[in-house]
Amino acid sequence: MTVRVTWVQPEDLIGHELRQAAEDGRDAREIERRWYAAGGAPAPERAGASKPSAPPALRALAGRLLDELARSASPLAVDEPTDLAGIRAACPHWPTPRRDPPPVGAARLEAAWLGRAAGCLLGKPVEKLPLAGIRALARATGNWPLTTWFTARGLPAELAAAYPWNRRSASTSLAENIDGMPEDDDLNHPLLTLLLIQRYGRSFSTADLARLWLDELPAGRTFTAERVAYRNLLDGVEPPDTARYRNPFREWIGAQIRADVHGWTHPGDPVAAAEQAHRDALLTHTGNGVYGAMFTAAALAEAAGGEADVHGALAAGLRVVPPRSRFAHAVRTGIGAAREEPDFDAVADRLHAAFGAYHWVHVLPNAALLAAALTHADGDFSASICRAVSGGWDTDSNGATAGSLAGLLAGRPEALPDRWTAPLKNRLATSIPGFGSIGFDALAELTYQEALRP
């Protein structure tokens, strides 16, 4: 029996890189012709590896073609820089660093941790499912519009067969199975960010993050861009080349899910949060993938200050993103759709029509959906996470980020509905050393100490 390591096989990466080239304006038609003429296959649509593995000659060709594609420049790069100086120069409303940031209490941070966990857990069982499947499963159990956890109770057998729950999550994330917060990369990475700041301080480098991963993050707990970057580190590739070398996932959502603690620990100072998130994101992402982290960190920092509503937080996030970038366009599109459509199903349909060609883990469709969900919910916690998850795509990641921001706005754990927090049992499972079964109250206190760090 062979082991197919996902997200790193050249014969699987080439299809994703061809797709990335089409999205960022590079002409890859000749390379695409050569790949398919040699017997190559498209990228797996949902899984991380195809079956069976490619013969040695085809795998070698995939590697050469990946390197050829890397030598072609995107015409969009001028509007989508990755370096911080270029990003700042492209942003006419770049925020001013705050010299007197407002305090953020441990209670607000606990609400953020709980919100992130609840939103993530809500989305886990339907991750990878198409929008039609999510709607059908929820409707069949009387839970549409979505207002509470998904359940298999009362679900017709034919629907269960047509839209199977995410196999790794159903046993821990359906209403009847929840017993504390199970492990998820959307919670592992905030833990790692907390460790990063504890170990290296706010002036950490991208190389420091790489060292931390090699020390503390099991390789099997990484996915997409993070797994490619991890592999690159083991092959001797140094940051920031770890984000570029044979990494077709560099504009996917991974860096965004690592941004929360950067925002939480910079209350009222979105520029400091964004710059810290930028150094983090450079390990694995470029362009729009980096903007996802910066946008999220800035929006959360604004919300953590306790002086802004959800709309002000989103506006703060946009100020650190180049306005001519596809990411800024996606966020503006999501906000606009939410303002124009009273029915969120109609909002989601509009966004799927506009961004449906992207992979479901790409940062752009998910940014549009996140912004739409938060705008439409107008700060309400339950509506925020339910709208983010009900729109499909990367359901657990979007639910987590929506819950994080809405939790900050709620301000304290008691303000979150008990149906979301009680099943978590103040217990988080993780494979990150030192955090096993930790409580969210303890995490909030640790985060608060880092927020106080000068």
C-alpha cells in the first residue's frame, strides 16, 4: 500500500499552477498544451492528491513546467505587490500608527477565542460541500436559514449519501457529537501565533516563524500553502522563497487564518497588526494571499479597540489593502451585495456567480463572502457565523474569522449565546505542544499578557 502525501506532488501542483496563471493574467496555454499532450491530468478538485501517482517521467515533466511557469511574470503584479513598501505605497489611506491604544480586556479576548472556535466548529461538518448540498442538508433538518449546529438526526438517507459530511469532522462537529472544541488548523495556527509572540516578541521575523513551525508544528497538520512551505523549508529553501517555490496555493486562504492574534494584541492599531501579519504571511503567501492576513488583522485590531462597529472594522481592513487589487475588489463586492440584498441566500448566489471559478480555498471568494456575511449580520454574533458558513466555500475558516470579529464586538463571553459556547466546554483539543485541552479563559489570559507587551 502506497502513501500519497497530499498538496506536494508535482503532478497535482501543476494543474493548480495553471489555474493560478489563468487567474493572474499569465499566458500558460503552451505549457498547458504540453502537459495534457504528455498525459497529464487536471488538479484534483477537492482532494489534495490524485490517484494513482504519476509515472516518473510525467512527474519530472510537471516539475519542469512548474519552474517554467514561475519565470513568467503576472501583469497584475504592479497593482498587487507583496513587499510591505509596495503595499504601503499603493494604499492612499494607510492608517497612522496609534501611540495611545485603548486597552483590551481578557473578557473581550475570551469572547474572541470562543467566537473563533464556535464559528469554526459550525462550519466543520460541511467543509468541501457545494452550496446546494449545504442548503439541502440544513433544510432537511429544519435548520434553514441556518441558526444552529448541523445535525444528522432526521436526515433522509438519500441526502446523506448525496452530500456526505466531511469525514474528518462529522464525529466531532455535528450537534449530537460535540464534546468540547476538536482540533482544527483554524485554531492550531492562532495558538502558534501566540507562541511566536511569546518566544520572539512583536519584532519577530519570518524566519522566526519558520523555526517555530519546525520546532512545534507537526507536518501532517499543515495543508495547501503551509504544507508546500514546510516542504520547502526541509529542502533548504529559505523565506520568503518558501512562499514562491512550486507553491500554487500562495493566494489561498492559509495566511488569513493565522492573522487573529496579530489583531487581538493590537487593539485600536490596525497598521501595527497588519504589518505584523505581513511578516507572518510571507512564509507561505504572496499578493492577495498576504492581503487576506493583513485585512483580517487590521479589521480585528480595530474591533479589539472597542470603539468601532463591524462596518468600521471592515473599512479599517480595506485601508491596508491595495485598492486596485483583486482582494479589495472582492471585499467591496461582498459588502455591496450585502447592502443591496435583504435575503442572504441571494447575496451568496451573487457571490458564487461572480467568484465561482476560483478554487473553494482561494482567498478571493472567501474574502467576498466573509465581508458580505459580516456586513449583512450588522454585528450580531449568531447571524455573523451562520451567514459565513451558509455561503459555502471554506466554511470552517470563514465561520472562524466571522466569529472572531463578532466575538470582539460582543465584548465578553456572556454576550455570546449559550447554544454556541456551552458545547465547547471551555476545552480546546490541539496537537500544538503545551496547549492540550486548554480552556478558552486561560488562552484569553495568555493573549492579554501579550497585548500588554510593549
